[in-house]
Amino acid sequence: MAQPPKHTAAGLLRRKYDFRWDVLDAIMGGRSLIDSNTGLTGFPMENIDDADRFTRSYGMDWADPIERAELLGNFHEALSFIRKNFLKPEAPEGLSLEVPRKIVELQDMRELLLLAANKHPMQRDAQSPALMHWACALLKVIHTIAHIDKDLRQAYLPEVQKQILDRFYKVVHRDGHDELYLGSGPDDPMRIDLVAFETKSRKSRESVLLKLLHKKENVAENIFDQVGIRFVTRSLVDCVRLVKYLKDEMILMPATVMPSRSRNTLVSIEEMRARLGEIAPKLEAGTVDEPSLLDALRALPSANPDGVNPHSSEYYRAIQFTGRQLIKLKNPMYDPLRELKSLAKSQPLPEQVQAHIDAIDLQYLRRESRFFYPYEVQIMDSAAAEQNEKGLSAHSEYKKSQTQTAMRRVMGSLMDAGRG
């Protein structure tokens, strides 16, 4: 149905009560704008001035040549990402579509906003709906790229990884028989034998982008596994003992564990607690030795999957949690600048040089930055580790499911045309 002109009484009334429910639902109802075909441009937008105001309100200034180049770079990265991950032939399970030439040849990102709002002059032809949907898809990816680029923590990641992982490296060793174990030494009575100990290398930019696009809150602060640690023990009981060891040695601080990120699909803690409760009197009396205790705890049932991550296989078995560590980073510029200002007071300098040194205000520099950074720990026994690498629980299946979800969210209404 044709809409009344904006300047008429009917047009003004319609505009007054046109709430754009998809946008309001993102603000008030918890829905992600990534799931909306038009949500990223859910504002009154009729011309290039409106698009320019949107860009400035987002935080980017198209008039600034550096920011303009950055936006164009994000646009081309988004094009490459969609082609590689969502479109055939590069993505075998992708869509049979090509990005329209009119989109590819854009040089002004404000025009992309007008296309997404269906207000661009070129949308008078029959290709109009497709151009709108392509523009929306690209804006979703550009928006996510912007959050990756503006995450200040990324520059410090190597030092962050070092500070977190060093705590674990100090208690993981090999004995004289080249056997891997967790403990203070080979004769530590609390020693836990390990099958494997692995630390995760830094995620690639593409992996981070793909992960963010399948998350409800697609901002870089919500990537919790940039620093990852994986333990494989010989038995289920040792998995729980490992958690206890990390806690007792204060390598893991329970107060910093994120409850919403904890997941146990490996062993029923309730059943383990019940069995230990039954044998506790004998333990106190000293009438039970360790082999008998382990016999009582053998073949513990698995915990029920909780469905926290829809992309994980129902067959995946592990104890998984996210801790946070306080990171301390010294500013390498602080002491040299303070020394420079001190030297400038003790000897004459050219007037222009002295003026620049006097302009250095150390109150705007911090000697040290401190912030909490998340890290993910996965613990499993050797049987679970072997199972996790097979069939539906293999990592390749996880990534495939993740990619399909991201594709549906980004491509939106283009999915039907691409499947045809």
C-alpha cells in the first residue's frame, strides 16, 4: 500500500507513530540488530545528509580522510569475508549468489546506508530490494569489524597471554620418565598425571569475526576464549581433582569465575558427592585405602548437557569455565617522559623544544594500566578427549554449525534466493 506523503497531515501522523518495532525490540526486548534486515538503519534517512549524520552519531567522521579510508577498508574486508564464508564457490555450502556490481563499485559508505534504507536514487529500478538486502548484510559485517578494531585490549594480547599462562606453566611439568603431570614436583602427593596440556594460540581475525557474527551481542568484549587452556587427565576423578588443585594453589580464584560461562557435561558432581558422602565415615576412620576409594568412584555418570552453546555437539564432554585475571601493564613511555621533563629543567634548551616538553602533562599518562581479562579452561579425561574428536562432536562440525548460523543472520532475506 502506498504511504501518504510525509508533509501531509496523514503522513505526519504516520511518522509520529511509526515505531520501527524491530529497532525498539533491540533496545527494549533484547533482540540483536544483526537478526534484523533493516535494523542497522532504523532511523529517518532520506538523503546523504541523513546518512552523514548517522555516520557521525555512530562515531565515525566521513569528512576525516583517515576515518574515511578506514571505513572503505572495512567495507572491502566485509565484501571479502562474505564471499569467502557465505558464497559459492569459495564456500562449498554457501549461497549461489554474486554481490551486485553496483554494491561492489561503491566509494562512499554513506551511499551504503541509503541503499540499506531503500532511499538511494539507483533503487528506482527492479533491483531495488536485492540492493537493500545486500547493503544490510554488508553493514552487519562492517559494524562487527568496527568493534574488533576498536577493542583496545587486542594490542596487549601477547602480554595478557603471558601473564595468564605463566601461572599454569609453573605447575605443569615432565618427570624423569617424560610423563606429563600437574604438581609442584614429581613426588608431590597431590600430583595429577596428565595425558595432554595445551594452550590456545591467538584466534585469527576471521575466526573472531565469524564468532562475533553468530553471537547475540556481537561486540569484541564478549570473546572469552582469546586465551585458552586445555587439560586432559587419565580419569574422570582426576578431572575434578584438577579443578580442586587449581583452586587450592590459588592459580584459579573462584571469585573471578563467570558463573554464566561454567559448563559441565563430563561428570555428575551430585553423584560423586553422594558416593563420597557414603564412604566419608570410613575415610575418617582410616579403614579405606585409596584404591578402594577410587573403585567406589569408578564409572561415574556423565552430567546432562545444559544447552548453553547451541553449536556444541550433544556428545561433547568436558568441564569448561571462564576465569578472569587482573592484568597489569606498565606504560613504557611514562618513565622516559618523566626523565625527559626532569632533564629539561636542569639545562637550557631551544625555546621551541622547551615549549613542547613543557606541554607534556604527565597527569594524562598512567604509569600502569590494570584490567580484568577472561580466559577459558577446558578439562576432560582421555576417553572424553577421544570421543570429542570424532563424529558430530568434532571441531569441524562445530565450525560448520557456527558458520551456518552467522550466514543466516548476516544474509537474511537473501538466503531464499541463494538456496534456489
